[in-house]
Amino acid sequence: MIHVSSSKSHFSNQYFFRADSFYLAFHPGDRSTPGNTRVILDHSLQWVVTPPCFNSAKVTNNLTESKLSRAEKLQYKPDSTCTEESLAGMKQTLFQILLEKIGAKKGVWDW
């Protein structure tokens, strides 16, 4: 009986796994805004404002700082196009997300 080595198929499977992992790490995927993103709530107008848009916002003095998940629960609406755009989901690679998680890169919604 002759035994044929399967080293070639092992190599091709290993190569495929590495190529697939590389693709997953660096291929952009859709990412939605995390629920723990910091926002400002205007309780009088029932609006949500993001910090980058606060200086141009027309809000009352009935404000609290909160998280996006709370604004969604209260069904508050964005105060402006600026807030809508700053809360919009975006494409990010797993590598970019990993860099944000370990603190090597500032997060998109870290304001």
C-alpha cells in the first residue's frame, strides 16, 4: 500500500484560511452607532443633539447628558441634519474596530 502525503492540500487549506482571515479583517462592513454613544437630550423639545453639533443647536435649557440608547427609548428625534449625519452608521473594517477597542485609535463616536 502506498501512502500519499496530503501536504499540498493542507497548504492550500491553510492559505485559503489566511486569505479569508485577511479579507475579513480589512474588508469594510456596516457598523451602526453604538447605544453607549454620548448625546445631549433636550427634554422640552424631545430632541437628541450630538456634542459636535451642540454649538449650532437651537435647544432649550432643559438638557441632560445621556446615551443614544436612552434617546432611542424615549423616541427623541435628531435636532438637525448635523446630528443625523453624526449618528449615521458607517463602513469600518474589523481591524479599525479592534484598534478602537484597545484604545490605539480614537473611535468615530468618541466625542
